[in-house]
Amino acid sequence: DAKTTQPNSMESNEEEPVHLPCNHSTISGTDYIHWYRQLPSQGPEYVIHGLTSNVNNRMASLAIAEDRKSSTLILHRATLRDAAVYYCILRDDRPGTASKLTFGTGTRLQVTL
Amino acid sequence: NAGVTQTPKFRVLKTGQSMTLLCAQDMNHEYMYWYRQDPGMGLRLIHYSVGEGTTAKGEVPDGYNVSRLKKQNFLLGLESAAPSQTSVYFCASRRTAMTSGNTIYFGEGSWLTVV
């Protein structure tokens, strides 16, 4: 499985935008970029995913570099409830892979007033 | 919506005891997964299943067994618990459709301590 590299931690002020970077220089053409987050004492939850184009949903935006070797998760206005560990994961959805998620250690986002 | 439900949520075991963690999903998902998470670490895949009656090993399968007798249930067994199996266990599920990127849903976790 291709690996991702994320900063261990980041801090943000509430109601400011947050840009969480992820490097995945060994990404293959069939890998989708997924972001999950894990709130304290909870299971991970899906945030967003993409392949080549930038993506937006109600939770966040995903900006993918043209060469796909990096991506950035954007939280437009961080709130205290966004404090979590954010995981950038490459997922291979080809038949026979079972679409397993391989987690790294993620980025711990702290949000302060 | 119940989603993915894990039982029990908390358990303390003595070394050598056995136990089974139950995962139940009500979304008619084909794929199910068991992960473990140690303090300060990401999740690691123990076993997974791509359908009723099938199971496969993940990254860290030693010391665990699984069964998928019913589509909605995925059981994780510890035959002889060891302190190294003290961890938080997460179950997850997803549909089998080939639609790219369909979401994997996680349970809330089961905290297991082996003393």
C-alpha cells in the first residue's frame, strides 16, 4: 500500500480556515485519496475523497495537486468540534483489494478559542 | 439508524482467558473489517471479510480468529488473551459496489484490557 506523510500536529484558531497537508509521492494511478477523522474516544468517520479533481462537500474541501503527489484537506471555518486526528489514506478500489484502509498516525488538529 | 454496533464496549480479561467481540451492521454491507488501535497509533487491520462465509487476514492477525456466519455479523475471537492485546478494537463495514470511494463506516470501539 502506498504511504502518506502528514505533520504530527497542527493548531488553529476557531472560525479560521485550516489547511491540512498530505504527501503521497508514491501514489499509483488507481489510488483514491481518502480523508477520515477520529474524534476523541470515537471511531473514524469519513470526511472526503477524490481521485484527480478538487472536491467539495458539506464538511470540507479537498485540493489535489496536478501530479497527485500531494493533497490538502481544507476546513473552511474550524470549530472546537473539529478538533480530531485527521488521516490521509490512499485506497485502492480495484477488484480483489477489499478496499482496505491503511492508517498512518495522522495529524492531530487542535482548535482554540 | 444503528449503523455499526460493537459489543461489549469495555472488558477486562485475565491473561489466558478467551472472549468474543461482536460487530453487527444493519446496512446490508458486504465488506466488514476488524481493526485495533494502540495508544498514539493509527488503526491496524486484523482480519476482514468480503462476504458471508469468507474471511481473510489483515496486517496483524496473530492471536485472533474471526467468523462471518451471517452477513450482518462479524465476530472477533481471542482464544488466549495476552497483555499485548490490550487495545481499542474497531469494527467497520462498507458496501461491495464498485463505485469508487464508497464510505467505510466504523463502530464506536471496544476497549479491551488484558491483565
